Amino acid sequence: MSIMQDARTFKLVLALCALGWVVIVAKSILSTKGPEDFVVTVTPGQVQAYAKQQLGQLQQPSFDQNTELCQIIFEDSDGNLGTSPIIDGARASCDIFYFDEPGMAPVASLHTHGGFDSEFDSEVPSVLDMESDIASRMDGYVSTPGGRLWRIDWVGQQAIMVCGTNCLPQDSAYRACPAHEPEQSYTLDALRSRFENDLGVC
């Protein structure tokens, strides 16, 4: 009789353990937000401050390598901001891979513009920078060799200078070009016009 009771007790313990495991797994699944029910809670100001901090850290490595470095900023299921792994780009481009991570909502892109080179108009976002962020339906943040910070507003479809030279770490090789100083903001058409009319003369 005691053997049968022991067997029943053992089965009951196993059943309770199994039930507990199911509850743990269910809670884990339910606590991870999918793309269809993820509500972003961070404010644009928080994203911008985070982007400025991240780009500040990427400036010197970008100057040293003379390449663009890029990342995606995301909000996780706990409401915290984070970034995807750094992607090394080329001298004047950086491809951000498609971002689709469970429990993480992409909120902005960011990238540097590498080191100073008088042959590149790198103190403003490029037309491709703007077009890419608009197509991704996501704001973008761009840092320049002169230490400027730009925000690409995909909804308003314009690039806005957040802060000017030395706002972020500046490349020691940087030289200002008074004849070609950036405006405070650009529409996509105005940015195209800037590049089309650039005579390469400072």
C-alpha cells in the first residue's frame, strides 16, 4: 500500500513540476512584446540624448578608421534604450541591416561620417542618408567630422542641425569651409541642390 502511495505522490510531484514549468514559459512568452503589440514609450528627447551619447563614443574610432560606423537604436520590452552591434561601413556609406529582434522596437538609426576629407561634403547628411531614413520610416542621427549633430526627421522629411561644431568630438584634421557653411535645416530638395551646386571650392 505504501508503495502505491509513494508512486502517486511521485506522479503528483512530477505533475506540479510540469505545471510550474508551463507557467514560467507562458510568462516569458507573454512578457516579450511582438511587433504587433509593442507600444514605444520613450520620448523623442530621450532618443536624441541617447543618440548624441552613442555618437560621441563612436566619433574617434570613426576618425581613426576613416569609415562610417552605424547602429540602430531600439527600445526593449522593459522600456530601456539600446543599440544593435556596430556595423563598419565604407569611407562614405554604411548599410544598416534589417532589424527584426523579438521584444525590441527600432526607434532611430545613427551613423558617423568618418574622418575629415576636403573632397567630401560631410558636414551635412547625404541625400542617401535622408532617403534611407524616410524609406525606413524612422528618424536618423548623423555626426560629422566637425562635431556637428544632425537629426533626420522622416515625418517632416527634413534634416535639422541639433548642434554645431564641437558639439561632439571633432576630428583634429577638420578645417571649416566658410564658403560652404551648412544651413540650420534642409528639405530633401534643398539637400539635393546643395550637392548639385557644390563646386568643390572652399
